[in-house]
Amino acid sequence: MNETIDLLMQHRSIRQFKTEPLTENQIQTIVEAGQAASTSSYYQAYSIIGITDPTLKQQLREVSGQPYVEENGHLFVFCADVNRLAQSQDEETQKQMKTNLESTEFFMMATIDATLAAQNCAVATESLGLGMCYLGSLRNDVNRVNELLQLPDYVVPLFGMAVGVPEEDPERKPRFDWQTIYHENRYEATTSDDITTFDQKTEDYYSSRSENVRTDKWSEQIRRKLTNPMRQDVAPFIQSKQLNKH
């Protein structure tokens, strides 16, 4: 183990933060660490929006339903952004680029770029002694988030990240055995034994943790979450932003 690996292995999602805002230097350091991530073809096809307006934070909390969207040291929203690529060219060249910019490939590329940057930001955040939590719940009403952030065509909000000084010290959630996730040379389907073993791990975790003790297991969580359609407005929204069209 080295310090970097140890930091990565100790990750927990923090959902309770002290009312202590990040400094400008902390924000800059986190964003610049994100920018240092790999980026496809040097496109840098993402944008990061910091939310400091209390009213806007409260409105985003309404979308998410999670109090820590509002109650944190700083809120970041990560966006897939190919608008900047379009704006780098004259109008005629933009027309020639249109097929690429509106393709599924470019939407995937921009999403991957944003995600790589976000994970660098997460690691930088934790290296500074801060905590963080990803916020996919901002997609509960992606059209509303789009309006609130005044995003142009070719820009899509993907997820948020709440950051701040931790006000809690939760246990680390278990993960699947690495050999369940890692495949060599070809894909091998996860077995029922793998699921049963991991269900037992998660049952033990939920029944023994220091807060919010409950009876639960991984496969039951998946059943609850995926048996009802969710966020069905995301695909038409993305296409309305002139992305992922073909």
C-alpha cells in the first residue's frame, strides 16, 4: 500500500457536512485536479458549474430531494459539453461538424470526459481532508436543472458533487470481490453464488453499522430500484439538446 492507494480504498460517501464553505483556493485546486484527468483527443468536452447562490441550491435540492444538495461546503455540477467545440469554429465549419457533434459517440465521449474529471476532483477533495458525495439525483428532473443552470444546446447536466468538511464518519460499504468485477480475455457472467455471497456481506454491513441500522441486502436494493421505470425523460431531453441523435 502507498498513500494514494490507501486514500482510494478509504472512500466513503459523505452526506452530512459542517456549515463551512470551501475556500477559493480549495475550489481552484479541486477543479484543476479534475482538468488534469485524461481527455479524449484533447477535446476537454465538459464543464463544471459551482453553485454558490443559496436560492439556486435550494431549488436544486427540491429536484434532488436530498438535503445535502443544499447543506454542504460547495456544490459542483458536472456537464457534458460539446458547445465549446462548436463555438471554436466559424458558422460554416460548425455545419460541417454537426454530424459528429450530434452523434452518440460524441455524447459518450463528453460523458466519459466529464466523469474522468469528476473522479479526479473526488480524489483531490478527499486528499484535502474533505468529504464528497456524487449526486445522480439531479437527473430526477433534468429539464428543471437545465432551466436553472441556463444551459445552451450541446450541454447536458450529468450529475452533481457535494463537497465539504465531514460531519459524520460512516463505515465503508462493502464491494464485490475483485474477481467478480475483473474478467480475463472474455466476459464471464456473475453467478448466483457470487450474488448470494455479496448479499450476505451487505446484510452484515447494514445490520452492524453505527447509524441507520436496517435489514437489507444488495439484490433487494436492485429489485426495489429497477422494477419501476425511472427518469424516462432523460433520453428525449438529451436529444432536445441536439446530442445523442444518431
